[in-house]
Amino acid sequence: MTKVQIYTTNWCPYCNAAKELLSDKGVPYEEIDVTNPVQRDAMVQRANGRRTVPQIFIGETHVGGYDDMAALERRGQLDPLLA
């Protein structure tokens, strides 16, 4: 299975929804808390300037936020990306 990383904050409802979607699918993920300014700067750089959370990466693919990942799921494109 491809490595999944999610940049989050603990008060973000979209972060929780993204983690729940992955957990429901049985997908392990690494959560990176961006309340630490160093981690936030790393996220912004890796996400091409996007500052909002969550920012989701599946392997080296930048999926975007929760809405982007949910759209992939609805189109049946998330599972192949995770494989």
C-alpha cells in the first residue's frame, strides 16, 4: 500500500473527515501536526503554496484537501491511487 501523509491541525473538521475516510477504508496514514511553524512551512512548500489543512499526499502525489480526496473517492479513483 502507498504511504499516505496528512498535514493537519487538531481542531480542523476537514482534517477529521479525511482521517475518518481513510480509517473507514483501513488505510494507515502518517499525521503531521502543522501547529508547529516548521511543519507548517514544510507543508506550504510541499503543497505548492497551499496553506489550508488538510493537505494530503498519497505517495508523491499531492491530492489536495479533503474535498479533493472525497471527489476521487466518488469517481472511483482513490483506491487505485492507494494501491
